[in-house]
Amino acid sequence: MSQGLAERASQSTALPIEIGFLAHHGQPPETLRQAANLARLAGVPADELLLKHGRIQETEFYRALAAELQLPFLTAPRLSRTARYPDSILAGLAPLDGSGAGFVLAPRGASLAWLLKTWPRDRPLAITTPSRLKEAVFRIQARRIAHRAASGLAEKAPDLATDLSYGQIASLFVVLTALVFSLLLAPEQSMTVLGLALSPLFLGMIVLRLSAAMLNNPVEPGIRPTHAREGDLPVYTVIAALYREKRVAGRLIHALSRLDYPPAKLDIKLVVETDDRETLDALQAIDLPGNVEIIVAPRGAPRTKPRALNVALPLARGRFTVIYDAEDVPDPGQLRLAVARFAGLPPKVACLQARLTIDNTDDSWLTRLFTIEYAALFDVFNPGLAEIGSPIPLGGTSNHFRTAALQAVHGWDAWNVTEDADLGIRLARLGYDVRDLPSSTLEEAPSTLGIWMRQRTRWMKGFVQTAAGHSRRPGSLFRQLGIWRMYGALVLTWGIVLSALLYPFFTGLFLRTWLSGTGMSLASRWEAAGYAWGLTLFFSGAAAIFVPACIALHRRSLWRLLPWVPLLPLYYGLVSLAAWRSLWELASAPFRWNKTSHGHARTSRSGLFQKHQAKVVSTRSLKTAPP
């Protein structure tokens, strides 16, 4: 760049070079000076603040840059097949198609300042926007991107992949079919053998649940961290995978706009599928802030949420990454709390699991029971597991990761339909820990039995995949986890699966034995001991259901739901039905993702769900507000 051009770019007002040139292309100098001051306070390049706050549109900014450098501006760059994903997108540089065609640039931050200072006139260059460069890379590398998102884990760490072959699925199905026939032909003898064989898993689950209930893990943090200066906060990536979510797209944008975090340091990525035109149209109809990026995942199999997340993960620019679902409404201070928590924890803590809580509790009897179940899981059980150092099957949303650690474990298993549980076990196997984040995210529960059953069938199918996949090589599992953490992982995978499958059989047989008085006329001491052991498991198992639920209602101040707690055994009967349905689905459609429809809530404990139901929300205030 010539000396005169550099002087024009910075001017006597000492504007940062990355935005100074805009003063000659219609931008008011006072606006640029304000942006420069705000950028210094936020600790970000001035161009990023301008763009992420919506002070200037992306196309307008890069057209002005092209005019300043006297370079062509490309609206649809044709790239060479040597363009790389994600490198070309992250670097803002890609080769153009054709011999001697040169490169197209979409610089930002330090690279933009470098270009303005040392523009190499001897090279053929062109300018485009970061969005257009990303779209061009996705066009030219669609197949490679789809393959990487689907098969990256299996290729880089095949021992950790949980995708079962059809032969393994068939073997599992044969074993479970034999189990069913044994239960039908000789129920008492089969239940006795199974009870003895599986009692270590069931006892482990009971001990974990009751132990977690004894630990004090309040919903809100005891001491809130000091409000950090914006300049000290890192860039935070937010990823949400959306499919057929036009009803809640506006609400999601509104929920993200409420986050108490500098907009210039938010890197928000919304991933949609190529055939989901309705969601894409809904998003494009919203006045999206400059820190929100839409990524269209290339067509490919499997059609799952983890595959979509894998498309976005390599493009994450933040030190930390959080996953949200389309219907989520996180607490506004959640990201700041996560940053403060990570700062006080060792690097091996790779993930913080926030608390999920149901907002549409009063929609139906089912949502009331779902609320109790979620409260027991996320306010009692998972925080307790984190405190004792157990592996944790993650919840599917509000997982806050160290981005480097998440990339190091190769993201998500695209073929696992309960990718969160699998990732939690994989993190433990690779030496990482998960901790609790006492910050709530509001969720919408299915209000009808049909929708609930399809969702729960998918969850149980994924737990079978996770249990079978991680136990294929027990020697490796033992070396990675040690005896007690391995036992915990088996309890939290196979224990959950088998207890769900056998729950109605054990309960029915025990109640029949107890009510008929058979247990009082046992012939031998061994029979009496077996009966006493069964009695212990039954009542301690009941305590493991009711005690965490009551403690959770206390922590959430939801005592009005106490009359519904006695119905939990019937609710878990429905979970058992879903578990059996999942086995059939595992054999017939192992990788099918049963989509849960959102945006149907009729009630809202917080008032937020109803307020923004099926409503497109403008976020212009986010774009213009100071960080």
C-alpha cells in the first residue's frame, strides 16, 4: 500500500487503519471514532465491532474496501478445487479458479490491517465478503465437508466411534430376543437369574442417585462472580442446529439477544439443512444481528443433529463453545458465569453442563412429570455425578466446552442419535472431566404422548448405541477409566438401558410375590436371602426415584408438583415402553432421527415462551446497542 493511501486510511483522527478508509466511502467520521473507542473497551478489532453491531452491512463494508484498494469485488467467487475447509474460511483467503486467476480475500481484524498497510500490487487479488467466501467454499467442497462431518470420528479414532455395524445390531437383537422369550416361557426363573446377574448395575444406579441427592448443589451459584470487564472476556461461539424450526426461529434469536455478553465477542452459528427451506426463510425474514451466521449443511447422511454440529465446529472462532437447541432460552448471564467457572478450573475440565428446566410445565400431565424428571436429573443427579468425579452422559443442550478440547475429541458422533450421552462418556475416556454450571436454560417439553414417545424412543436407541459402542473393547475402557469410573460408565449406560427394559417385569414379579405372600413361605435360607435382597433392591430403587425428585422440587420451589410425584413409577413404565420400541427401531432404522416439533407450548412458567410464540422478533436493538 502506498504512503498516501496509508495516511488517508488512518487520517489525523488516529482512526484504526482497519476502519479509517471508510471515512472516504460515505461513513461519518464521528461514527467511526465511536466504534473505535468501543472496540478498544471491548478488546476487539474495530472492523469486527462495526460489523457485529450492525453499524455497517457486510457487503457495504467490503465493497468500500475493494474500492479503496482498487480491486474487483466478487459477489459469487468461483474457487479452485484447492480451496480448503475450514482453512480458507478461517483465513479469509482462497484461490480462484483458472490459471493465474489469483486469490480472493475476505480479511478481518489483523489480516485486514496488514492488507491495508502492505497491499501486494504484484499479485492478482479480488475482494469478497466472509459470507460469500464461506458459501463458495461450501459449494466447491460440499462432498468433503459432508464426509468429514459424518465420518471424522470413525476415521480419526475408530475405537471411540459408537456406530454399530448391522452385524453387531443383529447380534444384539438376537440376544435381546432370546431374553424376551425366556421371560415369556419361564418368567420367575429368568427374572431370578437376571436379577442376580444385573444387580451390580442396578445397585450402582441406586447408590449413585441417592449419593447425588445427599450433596448440596443449589440451582443458583452461592457466590456470583465479579462482573468481568468486556475487554477481558474471550470470544464465545454459540452453535444451534435447526431443522423444521420456523415456529421458534424468532424466539431463538430473541433469546440469544438477551445474553449478557459483548455482541462483538459472540460468534453465533445457526446450522440448517439444505432441504429445510421453511426454517431458512424464517431466519432470513428476521433482521439478524451481525454476529449471527447461517450455515447450510451440505446434503449427506446421516440426517442427524450431531452431523450438523460437526459442520459448524471447525469454523468456531471462540475459546469456548456452547450448544443450544432451537427452543432454548438460556439465562442471560450464563456465558459470563461459564467463563468465570472455566477460569477457576484445571484445563482437563472440558465441559460445563448447565441446568435444563421445563418452562411449559402446565401444558399437560405429561409435561408436569417431565418437569419433575428433568429437575431430578439436572438439579440433583448430574451435579452430584460431577461432584464425585463420575463420567456424565451430557444433556443435549447448554453444554459449554473448551473449544480446543471439543475439537481434540473429534466433536460428535454423527451416527449416534443420543450424541450428548456418547460425548460425555468419550470425554471421560480421553481424560477430561465435566462439571456442573448452576445456570438455567428453559426448555419446551413435548405435551402429547405421541411426540414424547418418539423423542424418548430416539433417546433410548441412542443409549443402546452408546452402551454397546463403548463396551465393545472392555480392556481399553478399563485402561482409560480405571475400575471405579468404568463401573460408573457401565451403570450410566447399560444400567440405564437394562433398568428401563426390565423395570416392568421386575416390578410386576416382585409385587405379585409380595402380595401373594409367597415370600413368607420360602423353603431355604438361600431363597430367603434372595427374597431379602430383592426386597432391598425394590425399596431402595423406589427411594432412588422419589428422594431425588422431592429434593429437586425443593430446589426449584416447585412443591405444587408434589402430588404428581407418586405417578413417577407409571411414568417410568412409559420410559420402559419407549426402550422396547427403541430396540425395534435400532434393528429397522438405527440412524433415523425422530424429530421433536417445537413451538407448541400453551403455558409458560417464565412467561417467555408464550410471549414469543410463533413470532418473528426484530433484533435491530442488539445490532445498535453498545457492547
